[in-house]
Amino acid sequence: MITEAPAPATSTAPTGRQVWTRARGLALAAVLILAAAVAMAAVRSTSRHGDLDPRSADPYGSRAVARLLAERGVATRVVTTLGAARAATGPDTTLLVAVPDRLTHRQQDDLHAATASSGGRTVLVAAGSWSVERLAPGVTADPATSLHSALTPHCRLSEARRAGSADTGGIRYTTTHLGADSCYPSERLATLLRVPAASGSGDTVVLGAPDILRNNRLDKQGNASLALQLLGSRPHLVWYLPSLSDASATGTGERKDFLDLLPAGWLWATLQLLLATALAAFWRARRFGPLVAERLPVAIRASETTEGRARLYRKADARDRAATVLRSTTRTRIAPLVGVPLARAHTPEALLPALSAHRTGDGRALHSLLFGPPPGDDAALIALTDRLDALEREVRRS
């Protein structure tokens, strides 16, 4: 007995070469983004090392101003925790907060409570809208920053008048305090504010930019003079460097959430990327017109197409769909042979009487054969195929 060898299975999984061809563009883009991120991190780590640290001699450090203050008898002490900063406040102390926006709102409230009645001076360096309204109530940061770095005083504050032009251009502020000194204006908004304390002799100085404290800018304009006067008005200077790991000393352990720790630029960039992705998806999904039939580059034999479709039906276990296609094709072919128009070839009332007139047999069997239910298994599907072939041959011979 001769048995037919099973047809080799056709794999529909993509090959390794196809996967690489499809993914190499995305892989290249990911590598470029990663390389750019590493390069940016390396540049930032070298150029901004020790930013505003009075112990750092790097260009963005503040060791030079600390040395000049020491020569004038002002002792500088660096603290990195909120508890140490609060404990150091007093009438003979200037507290400089290097990066106020790193503090949580609860930390800001606790720090303001300690400095408001201390009688000393508090200097806030580049305080944004996140922190300035709590550390200096009545002061608001403008969303637009100054377009110029070097500005002239245009105020009555003695320290500013003696220093002259300085690099204070940065964040701009407005205030509701009538007795405040608004200096170094940029488009009518101050970049340096001195707000007297409500009680006592203390005050708060809000500085819009940190340039006058950095080593690489101290010898420009009147930066050195302004920095020494603002920080040297009292014999002790406490330099507070907040960090993201600085837990609140209030006992609640409050921290900023993840979105608060991200710079504003990253949030805007993410929003722009999402918008660009949505626009790209809309552009790629558009239909510019009706589908156009394209000629295949090679000729495919009908037997291969039939075999491929049959394998797909078998893989999907779609015997009902396969039986429907077989019956529909048979009705389409035999309808003209028995005088039934193609438009009515799939109507039992038209096809079955005409077909019964050309052959003998039970009409109910014809109805079950051409319009019956789908077969229950593969053997029944094969039997249905054989019966349809036999019916078509019989009609053609009659």
C-alpha cells in the first residue's frame, strides 16, 4: 500500500534576518539616544561639579567668595540638613539657601518659621515658584526669566548702589511688600529683592541668579562687591546645600514625588514627544484614496494559493469557512449549466428545482449538500468535497 508523504510544514515565523531588518532602525535610534544621554551626563558631571559649593574650586563652585569673606572676618560653615540650618539661624548669622527648590513644601514652611523671627539675614539663590512663595511670603516668581545677565541696580539699596552692574539676570520677581527694595530690574521686574522682616532687624534677600557667587563670574561686573556685601553683613555665614536625600527634620519624612523631582524641561519634552507620536500615528494611519491593485512581482500558481489557503483554514480549525467556500464555488459553477442566473445561484428556491430537473434523486439530499450545516470534523469535510465534485460531474454529463 502506497501512502502519501505528509506535506512539509510551512513556517510563518520571521527569520532572524527579517527581524534584524525590521528592528535595526529602532536599535540604531536607541543606541544614538543612549550615547547622547551618556555624553550629556558626562559633560554635566564635569562642568557642574560642586555647583555653588563654597568648598569647590571648580568654575561653578563658590570657593573664591568664601575665601574673600574669610579675609574680612566672616566664617563660613556648610550644612546639608534642614535641622542644622534651622539650628544655625540667629541675629548674627546669614543663612544662604543654595537651591531652595529642592526642599519639600513642609521643609520650606519649617525653614521659614525658623528664619522669620531670627533677626538674621536669609539669602535665597534662584528660588523658583516652587519655593519662593513659602520661604518669602508676598514674593512671586515670574514664569519668564530675564533675557540679559548683566543688569544695573536702579534702586535705593546701598549694597546694590555700591556694587553697580552685576550678573543678576535670571528669575524675575514681584512683591506685595511696600517696604521691599526691588533692584536690578529686567522689563520692570526685579531680579534682586530685599524684603525686611515683619518684626526685628532681619531680612530676606531673593537673588534671581547664582552667577555672582560662582568662581568663574566673581571677577565680572560688580559681582564680587555685591556678593561680599550681601553675605558679609553678619559675622557668621551658614551655607545650606539642600540635597534630594535630605529628610525633613519635622519627623514626617515627607519627600517630593517623582514628578516633582523631574526638571520642568523634561516634562515639557515628554509632552512634546507624546504629541509628535500622536501626529505620526495619525499621519501613518491616513487613507489618501482608494486601494490600488498592485501587480505581483512573480506569478503564483493557483494550486499553491489553494494549498496555502487550505493550510490556513486547517490551522485555524475553520471547517465551517472552508465548507462555505466549497459550496459557494460549486453553486456558482453549476448554476449556468442548469439555466439559473448567477445572481440567483445561491438561492435554494431557484437553484434546487432547476437542478432536480436535470438529475434524479432526493431534493432534500441536494439541499443538505449545497446549503446544509458545516461538517463536524475533517473526515466529514473531505466527504463533502467528494460529493460536491461528484454532483458537478453529473450535471456536466447530463
